Amino acid sequence: RSRQLAAVEAVGEILAREGPTPQALDSVAGLLVDTFGYEFPSIYLWDGSALRLGAQRNYVAPIETFPTDRGVIGRVARTRLEVFLPDVTTDPDYVSADNDVISEIGLPLLAHADFLGVLNVETTDRRRLDRDDLATLRIVADRLSVSLALGRDRQKLTERAGLMDSLVSFSRSLGQSLDPEEVHQQVAAGAAVVIQGTRVSLVLREREAATYRVVDVAGFPA
């Protein structure tokens, strides 16, 4: 158990440092198979409107987007409560992604009040899940939740730092010329970068008439 948890901590450090990248999440799924011996692990991440598959192992036809109104995983997402099924046939909500599955544990990934996703593990009759597995997976889910939250926060800080760099570059470019046409171009092009817009138009009010004129655009086809 000590060796297993040490492996969890190692992957948790990757998630906290890099964020929930596909490679980092795949490392967690691989850990659950290779170190813990679980046959069918999956990690679903909540994007604000749906559960999307972040990583999985051994499913032939994995469910890429899991509806929150169906299945055990959907129930975990709705209720934010864990589900422990030694025998999946006893639960009418169970949705099969592999006909050989007999046991399932689903755990919500939570950071305070924030719902981050679902950690789900399923096994065949070669290894029926028990209370010891539930205790172990609670620890894994806890570490995974903390790491996901830290990675998300670091990602936000990186994005904010990138935005500040863009604003500084934008301000510098505006001060390089006093020519109105060049300034208009810089405003439209710079705004498209700062706010990551695909199309930007700069519209100015004519001083001597109550009309408006498009003076420059960025991102529009010629």
C-alpha cells in the first residue's frame, strides 16, 4: 500500500505541475492498471456542461461523453456521492461499456465545492472490488482532485500572465506611431490578440456627423 500511494503522489505531482493534460491523465490511468491491478479505469472531467473522457484503459468502445442523466457515472456527477457496486447487475442505472464488467466504484472528484469530474474503476469476475479497494480509491480520488485543482489554478495563472504580456505588447505597439491609419491597424490587430478574437472591427464616430465608420478590421477575409 505504501508503494502504491507513493506512485499516486508521483503522478499527482505531474498533474499539479502540468495540469490535466492528456499525457498526465493517461499516466493516472496507467497507474491504476499497472500498480493497483484495476482492469478498466476511466477519468471523466467536468467542463461545465458535460462529462468528457480524459483518460481510460482497456475499453474497446469507451464512452467519450457521459450524460449526467444516465448510468452510475452520471449519478455520481448529479449527486456528488460515491457509488460502490460489488455486483453491477444489482443497479438499474448501470450502463455497460464492456459486457465482462461485474464490479464498479465511482467517485466524485471534488475541490471544496467545485466538481471536477469522476474517477471510475470497473473489474471483471477475475477480481471483484471490495471495501479495501473503495478505501484505496478514495485516497486516489482525493489526491487526483487536489492535483487537478492545483493544475487548473496554475493554468489560470499562466493564462493571466500571458494576457498581461499581450497587453504590454499592445500598449507598446500603440505608442510607436502617431499616424491614425497605423494606430487603427494596431488597435484592431492588437485587440484580436489580447481577447483572442477571430474577427475584430474598429468603428469610430464621425465628429461632424452622427454617423459611424469602420476604419479597420482584423481577421476578416480580404
